[in-house]
Amino acid sequence: MTKEQFIVEQFDIGGKFISATPYGSGHINDTRLVVTAEGDKEVWYILQKINKNVFKDPEQLMDNYCKVTEYLGNIIKNNGGDPMRETLNVIKTKDGKNFYLTEDGEYWRMLVFVVDSVSYDRVERPEQFYHCAVAFGNFQYLLRNYPADTLTETIVNFHNTEDRYRQLMEAVKEDKCSRLSSVSEDVRFATDRQEFASMFERAHKEGKLPLKVTHNDTKLNNILFDKKTDRPLCIIDLDTIMPGYAVNDFGDSIRFGATTAAEDEADLSKVNFDISLYELYVKGFIEGAKGGLTEGEIELLPYAAMMMTFECGMRFLTDYLNGDTYFRTSRANQNLDRARNQFKLVSDMESRIEEMKAIVKKYV
């Protein structure tokens, strides 16, 4: 009996184990596609080992995961949808837990495989970016009444830009790898925007930015699309579900999708903010949210695009100064190129902020 078969058989499923093979393109968790046989029928599942290096408390993570997916399942069912395809479904172990803990301390979870679905690693057509926006806007709408403060932060201060600025300044002070002299202009770019980095935390304290349930990794490949209709079906990769600001989910999608170049493009002349894709996403996100965004959130949407891009740039620069210990690199200076790439996008957005505000007003 293989290790995977033993683990699979700890979960409360029927059928006979056939196989467990590597699946997907994710870089964080170890994922397997499990096939079982129930009579003449094959049944598929997803088996994942939770990465304890990234997620320090897998039990709290799975508590968040199950609370939110069960809530979504009930909402979807009440709305006449199919909860087995429109949200993830966690399978319990035979002793009723939502994960299996091996003797060597590994945490595994099992999910129902969403049939007739497909995911995309990159935007191939503009309408995909629009559908991505509708899906994440609708995700916010479905969870608008969920008490966010009952969830745990799976990664503390993950999208706290003020704290990311503090971490960058620590890296500058320590200069562990003697790289500071080569990035003085990049550091100045960040220090010139210190006040901006605190904008959302101030807005939250002033009551303009409510705490909500947020996804925190709103990339296109975290949406399953229906194979037949090519429309959004289900939001996946819920490890970073936690309390946060809805505008950050919006902004992270813009950072990822409304750009003309790859994230590590070193030729900054190729790196530009695509405002037509921004407009598509604004339209879709506001439609998907169905009026569930507050006045303060709507006002801050354009700034969220800048904030998440600025934050990501600071994270890349911090990692470069610290010796490239967090983000994977495949070549020298890749994190520095990534940081400069993001800062270039921030500059572009700053020059077009009035257009960005007008686009939001157009669709509200």
C-alpha cells in the first residue's frame, strides 16, 4: 500500500482506491488527483498536503476553510445553485475531522473534485479578465454578511501595507547581503510613499473600510470555469481566506492582470498599466458585487490597484535585500526586476488616477 492510498483511506469516502497522481500548477501545497472506483463508475477527488512552512497553523486554516465553504454551500443551495460545483466541499476523515494528521506531522485534506471544470494560468482573452472580476465580486457578495472577525488570520498582516513598509525599512537597515548600494533609487521610491502605505489602515480606523472575508490571492487561475459554457463556476485556493479589506482583493487582481508584461520583465519600457483591462475589471467586479460594496470601498477601489501593486513591489524589494529567501528565483536579480516592474506600474497608475476614479464612477 502506498502512502497516498493509506492517507486516502483515512477519509470518509466509498469506493476502491485506484490512483493518486500529481495535479495542477500550484507552488505552495502538494496536490494529488485521486481516482476511486465505485462499481463501474470512477470518482475523482483532490488530496492536498498543507504547506506548514507557509501556513504555521494548519488546524486554524482548515477551521476557516470549512466554516466559509459550508456557509457558501448553504447560500448557493438557497439561491437555487449547485453547491457541489459552485464551491469547494471538504471531506471529513472517518473520525469526523476536516484534515488527517500523519505520524510524521503532515496535514492532509481531501476535497470533492469539481467535475467538468477547467482553470487558466493566464488571461488569453479580455473577456476572461471580465469574468474573473464578476466571479470575485460575486464571492464578496455571497460572503457580505459573514462575520469576518470570527475567522483567524492564517498569515498575520498578509496585506497590511503599512507593516510591509516597516519590514522593508528593517531590511534596509540590516542590509544582510550588502545589496543596499545598488537599490538606493528603489528604496527612495518606497520612502516617498510612506504616507500612502498607511492609507487603508487609517481608513479602517476611521470607519471607511470595513473588515470583510477576503480571498487574498485573486488570480485568474484560482477560478474554475465551466467546461461547457466557459463561465466562472467556483472560487478555489482558499488557504488565505481570512479577515481583510475587499478592496485588496480587487487591487490584487488589477496588479496581476492589467499589465502589458510578465511580472519579472526587466525591460521597463515593456511594462505599462493597461487601463482598458482595468475598466473591464471594474465593470465586472461592481456587477458581481451586486451593490454589496460600501461607499468607502467604492471610493478606494482605484487606490487599491496602486496599493496592492506598491505592496507587492516592496515585498519583492525586501526579499531581494534579505537574500531571496521567500520568493522563488531562477536567475540573479529576479526579485529586484520584479520590484522595479511593480514600481513602474505604480507610477503609471499615479499618472492616471483621475481616469481610474472616473471609470469607477461610470459603473457604480
